[in-house]
Amino acid sequence: MVRTFFLHVEDSSPLINLHPALKILALVAVNLEAWIIESPFVLLTLLLALIALFRALRVPLSRVGRFLAFAAVVVQAIMFSCILGSAIPGRVVLLRLPWGTYVSDMTVLYAAAMVLRFMVMLVGSTLILAVMRDMDVVYGLKSLGVPFTASFTVSLALRAASMFLEDYFKVRDAMVLRGTDFSSGSVFERARKYARLAVPLMVLGVRRMLELSYVLEVKGVGLRRRRTYIHQFQLGWRGYVVAVALVLAPILSLVAKLWLGVLTFPGWPLR
Amino acid sequence: MGYFFGYTLHVWLDGGLGDLIAPLVCLLIFKLTKADPELRTRRDKVVWALAVPISSLVCGLWVHTVHLLFSIITWPFWYVGVLTYFIGDSLAVFTVGTPLLKTLTGYVKQSPMYIWRRG
């Protein structure tokens, strides 16, 4: 098993040993593709393909389940705004609302397409981030021409978010043990309790920043200092082909949507 | 299990950049007006009282435009979203941010990270 940013993944997974730059390009490409495509049929096919990839690439699919509550919030936001605040022409008008909008058969389909778009982004991002290691962020961004300091800062930011969450739970538990009840009182009273929680949390954050800056200084990380790298990643001709495909895919999709009219809503075979 | 696991482009543009924009707007207003974040004088408090709604509005505009671009909401809900975000976020920042500024500004100024201006 290999320890990635967020979980343990089988070391036999082909995605683990993928060039870090390809992981980052894939992450961007899958999100851009989902953003560009509007056709529900194409989005559904993409979603099923991504779910199949979880199995094929031996990445635990159960991790997606953790986002079901978050997905449910977004799904209800999409449904709510599409049903109550849109006027998408269709063959049948199911409901006319007093403020001028209406619900047609296409409204429901459009809402479903947007839910699929969101799910493709979520499942695709989870697949790539599940195999992302600390060094992948640094080496991947460096390979794409981002300066080392900026790449390292992004990696540290991702790591710091987890540390900040750990600190939050520690401070909250300590306050609960001293008698603070976060679940009682009015909204403002609760907010005031959280404000009191934020003070030690911020003090911890400042201390961590100080420690981190000393460590970085001791390790010789600087803006203009030249660096040597312990790992060497070779892209190879196959890697270059994949990289070009990942860059071209969103561009071609955008061209196909804007000039050829494919990938638009409702798209084939529903048009 | 990290916070950024399952981080989509939409969430990054929305939460990542949106939450960065709001404090930057506040910082800009404080810099332009030369106000003290410790909120000692009446003038500092007035600047804070104006900076919070402005930054909440800018952040709300950004967040809901991103939602709109990703088709999470439709046009009529953009207005509703911006308005509710403006009210809700301003209240939350006033409640949580004010004691934080008063108690932590001194602490941050005493830390070695703080750069004192010469002269």
C-alpha cells in the first residue's frame, strides 16, 4: 500500500506511478470537460466510465461515499433553482409558476444534466486526488513550469488544511471538557462560542506558521536558491501523448460545442 | 481524510478563491484608510463596519457568479443568493471577526513574523 495525501492505495494501481504532471493535467482536464459538456447522455457515459476506472485502477470507490451529504446539498440546490427559477422550453409544460417561470419536461432533464456535471467533477477529482502524493504536487507543478517555491507552497497549503482541522477538533474537545456547550443557545450565542474557539485556534495557527518558516529557512528553501531533486520522473513518449491528449481534450470539446453544436443540451440522442 | 479530497474546480473557484477575496478586500480598505485592525478608535470601528459589508458583497457576487457559471443556480436565484450571502456573511464576520481582531492583532504584532515599518 502507498500512502497518498488522503488515503492508502494499492501500490499495484497504475495511477500511483503515473507522472505527477499527468495527474495534475488529468485533474484539470476532467473538471474542464465536465464544465464544457452539457449533453446528459455524454455526461452519464463519462460518469459511468469514471466509476469503472475506480475499479480498473484499484482505487477504493467507497471514498466517494463520504461526499454523499455534500452531493445531496448541491443536488437539492440545482433542483430547487431549476424548478423554481428557470424557463427552459420543452414539449410539455408541467407547471406554470406565478412569477413567470415554468417547469417543462426539459427543465427536469436540464437539472439532471447539471447534477451529472457536478457528479462527474466530484468523482473525477476524487479519483485523481486519491492517488496524489505530497511529492506529486511539488514535482507535478514543477514539471509544468511552476517555480519550486510556488509548487511547495501549494503542497504545504494542502497539508496545512488537515493540520488546521486537527487543531480545531483539539480546541473544541478541550472547550467541551471545560463545560462549553456548542449545541445550546441562540444562533448569536453559538456564534460567540465559536468566536471564542477561534482565538486559541488562530494563536496555534500563528505558532505553526512561525515553526514552519524556521524549518523552511533551516532547510534552505528560498525564492532564488537553486535546488537539486531526489526523485527523477521521466515522461517518455507515451506520457507526452497522454499529456497532449489531456490538453487537447477540453479544447476540442469546446470547439465541438461552440462551432459544431455537439455536446450541447439536450444533445444526441434526445434532440 | 483531508479537507481537499474531492476538491472540484467549482469548489476551488468558489471556496478557495472566494474566501481569499473577502479578507483581501478588507485588507485593502484598511490599508487605504490607514485604519488600525485593533479597532481602538471610533474611526477604526467605522472603517471595520463599512469594510465587512463591502467585502461580504464582493465575495457574495463572486461565489454566486461561479455557482451560476457552473449551473448550480439559475439567474433568479443569483439575486437571492447574493442578498442572503451579503446579510448572513456580514453578520457572521461581525460576530466572529470583531473579537478576533481585538484579541489577536496585538499577539500577531508581537510575533517575529510581523514586519514593523521604519521611521
